[in-house]
Amino acid sequence: MPSAGPLTGVRVLEVGGIGPGPFAGLLLADLGATVIRIERARGAGTDSASHRILLRGRRQLAVDLKDPRGQDVILRIADASDVLIEGFRPGVMERLGLGPDTVLTRNPRLVYGRMTGWGQDGPLAGSAGHDINYIAVAGALQPIAAPDLTPVAPLNMLGDFGGGGMLLAAGILAALVHARATGQGQVVDAAIVDGTALLTAMLHSMRAGGRWSAARGQNIFDGGAPFYGVYQTADDCWLAVGAIEPQFYAALLHGLGLTEELASLPQHDRRHWPATKERFAAVIAGRTLEEWTAVFDGTDACVTEVVDPAAVTEHPHLAKRRTYIADDGLLQPAPAPRFSATPLAMPAPAPEPGSSEIGLLTAFGLSDDDIQELVADGVVGASPEM
């Protein structure tokens, strides 16, 4: 029987954090790793309502990181782990006695993953920030324009999850391969600003080749091109158009009934884009989303409906692939990607808010008496505020 994911047997210690750090933990847990997440035993814990899906597949333990005995608990778990993930500002783990110098001395094979917005060094390293700040400084926000040309953040997906958690997971996996080949662990410094900059590689390629204007709203991917954008239908729904290649553009014109009118105009001649875009908008506004879906069904025009997040399970393609799963009434994305030899299983639900699997400490050399003393002193275990 195949194992449940290619990372079965990998042990991960995830020390708190919100957003991108937990997303990296989710990816590793989805891939089969055993992930123990540390929450604070004193004070407020993670906002479980908004992180319920991000925290799936974990075992959870509440620990007071400011107590030396709590720090010892973390070190014991790290000694037996392959990976540690932390998302504090630079210097916090060092002040807790849990920095990489300490942990890697005890466990030289450990991969120590650090998730920050600005990185471990640089003028902004100690500053607060959020997704919108990191993508703004990285040069990724400015080109993303609303119709009035105001830069608009694409939710918090570009920075936190694409440039942050996904990059951290990739770095951890690479470092794991190295550690298993050499016996040497290392620190992975994953900064959202760096990862977001990495995601702009194609944008800078286009700039270097003279295919991207400094002006927003005049380029192929920022709403300038009529054949790459979103249009409103007669029933106030939205149609996404991505007909970049000439054969796809021809199929688009045919579906819109505009071949005779517009086919003679060069597709990439920007002088015609504003008028062509207005024409597309007028035609698409004349029919409902269902009507347009029927028109373009089975074609290569690269035209699709814009699906509401609440309706993703109703889309036939997503339903067939079970891209989303409604598990115990909770709609969530299924693990991805898919593997032929080590298929993924749906991870267990996130731990209940305030839960703490105190019993798992016996696996790290603590006796029942030791554990009960730690619980009685509030060093481990969930507090009422969590």
C-alpha cells in the first residue's frame, strides 16, 4: 500500500506564526509530513476561525516559550525533527534561546526555515509589515492596476502565499535533499519581499525586451490588452478572456461575432487596443454568462467564467477533479500536486481552538510526572484565552 504522500516520515516542528508560515506547514503536512505546531500557552493564540484550513493536518501543543522549561520542550522536539519553521521577526528566536546556532548545534541535520516579510537582514528587517507592503517594495504592486489605474493588491496571495509560504516550502524541500545527502542541515531565509521579486521574473524579461510600458493599464497583462482581461455580462457576472496566441484570438473573434469587423486589425498593435476593448465590452454585455459559456464551450478561445469562491464545487471541471472538498461542512482546497506513486490523503482537520496534545511529549523523553508538573505550572497546555 503506497504511503500517504512523498514526505511520509519527515518530522516538522512549526513554531507559531500566521499566514505564510502556516501555509508552508500546510503544504508539508499535505505532502505527508508529520507536523507539530506550537501555540502559546499564555495569552491569545492563533485566530483559529480564519486559519482553520491553514492549520489542517497538524498536531498541536501549547507551550510557554518565555519559560526556560518551555524552551527545553521545544529543543527536545527539535532534536527529533527534520525541519523547524518559525515566523518571528529577526532575533526573537535567538532571544528565546531557540535560534539556529543553538538548535543546529544539537541537531546538525535540521533544516531551520525562517519566514519573514523583509528577511533576516537589511534596513527594513526589524520593521513591521504586511503582504501589501512587501509586494509594493518588491515592484510587484505598481503594475497591477484597477480601471482607474490605482494599484490594487491581489488579495494577499501574491506576497504571503506565492512569494512567502510557497517559497519557504520549496527552500525547505531543497535543504532536506541536501541534508539527507550530506548530513548537514542549514538555515533557509525565506523573505516575502525576495519571493515576490522572484515572481516578477517574466515582468522584467518583458521590460528588458521592450514589451512592457512604464504606464499602467497599457500592457498585455495589466488590463491594457483587449484579449486579456475581464468583461461584465448582461446578468452582472464576469467573463475572463486570455486569448493571447493568434489562433486563440481568432477563435475569440469568431465567438464574439467580430471576425469580419476586427480580424484585419493587427492583434498586438496597441493603437487599436482601447477601441477594440470597448467593442468587446459592448458585445459581451449583450448576453448572460450562461449564454457566453455555451458559445465558447469546447473552443480554444481561452474564455472562461469567473467563478465565485462559494460556487467552486459546482464547476464541472473542479468537481470532476475534486479540486475542492467540502469536508465536514468546511469547503477547502484539496492537497496538490498529485503523485502517482505516493498519492496524497486528505489531511486531518485543524486542531480545535485551545487544544493541546500534551500526551505527545512522552515521545520526547518526558515522563508523566514531568508533564504533569509542566501542566500544573502553565508551561504546557492551553490557556482559557486561546
